[in-house]
Amino acid sequence: MSRTAPPRNSSLLAGFLSLLGEFLITVGLVLALFVAYSLWWTNVLADRQASARGDEIRRQWQSAPAAGAQGQPGALDTQGGVGFLHVPSMKNGEVLVKRGTSPGVLDDGVAGYYTDPVKAVLPWEGPGNFSLAAHRDGHGAKFHDIDKVRTGDAVVFETRDTWYVYKVFAELRQTSKYNVDVIAPVPKGSGKTVPGRYVTLTTCTPVYTSKYRYVVWGELVRTEKVDAKRTPPVELR
């Protein structure tokens, strides 16, 4: 007895499904590689670049005259870096701080201080808001663990000749990314109503998205002069 051949349409369908399966597997692998690149390899590259630039800044500090001879520490700001941010509760080591918050700046694995739409007031410039941004994921992810920061925690900014020690007093876990009032000289939503010497940390939230902004506010509690050994303040020991 002869066997009946399968319908031609069934063979075509089976072939199509086989090709579709292979295509979906390939797409999945490509997407997995893209995610690995975005969330791991960009961190590696950014950390290398930030570390090299940070070493260069410290060499400049060692060879430059004391701040009193040139004026304020900002005299060294050529967009290469003005200092280092330390937030122990984020466990992210020292973070180089540069001018600006564009992707071209933050993608280098640093934190950037705002120049637009509200200009940050640098710590040595007196009362105002030293407002900073950094990536939460990819490109160094320097503010990835911002949700670990709590009221009372220390935020320390290190310049060539001064440690600026801030104490966290408020957090805003979600707000519109268009809410620029959080970086105002007297940051709205922080609970403060009078001028002071504030620091503001901002980044994207939820994790792996950029839909909203996460905000942490601190207030300056003291400054310490940097000694010859660059002994860190007690909050960093």
C-alpha cells in the first residue's frame, strides 16, 4: 500500500515555523548581548575612564599651588573635574564630579553638576544648592544604590584643599523628570524654606528606566581643611 504524501501547505508551515524559531532565538541572543553591553561593559569602560581622569586630577592637585594663591578651587575647573563625591551608604567609592549633566558628561562614569536649567552653586561659593546627577544603570552607574541612602547619612565632597561634609535630611523617591524645582537654590519638596548650603543628588528611577527622578537632599554641617596626608573626615573612615 502506498503512503500518502503530506499536504504541501503543511510542509511549508513546518518550514516557516522552524525558520521563525531560529529567528527568535537569534533575536533573543542579540538582545541578551545588548543588555550585557549596556549594563556591564559600559560600566567597565566608564570606570576605567573615570579612574584615569581622577588620577590626573589628583596629580594636578599635587603640582598646583595652594588654593589661596589662585583663588577658589574652581580655578581648576576646565570641565575635567572639580572634586570627588563620597557617599558611604551607596558603597560606590569616590565619584569624580565634572561640569554639566549631558550624556556626553555622565556617560564617562562621573557625576555632573547642573548648569541648566538651574545652575548649581559650588560648595565654596556660599549659600545655594550644589545639585548633581549621575547614571543609575550603565556607564558607571554611580548612583545605582541611591535608594540605600537614608536621613542622617553623610555625603562628603572633596576638593583640592577642603572636605565639605553634608548630612542627608530628606529624600524624594519619585518625581517627574521635568521637576526642576528640586534643584532650586532652596529646593522645593525638601522641607527647607530658607537659603542654606545644600547638596542634591538626582538620578533615574525605577531601576533600568528613566521615567522618573529620585532625589536626595543634604545640608552642609561643617568643612575640614585637607591636611598633608589627605586624611579623610571621620565619616569616611
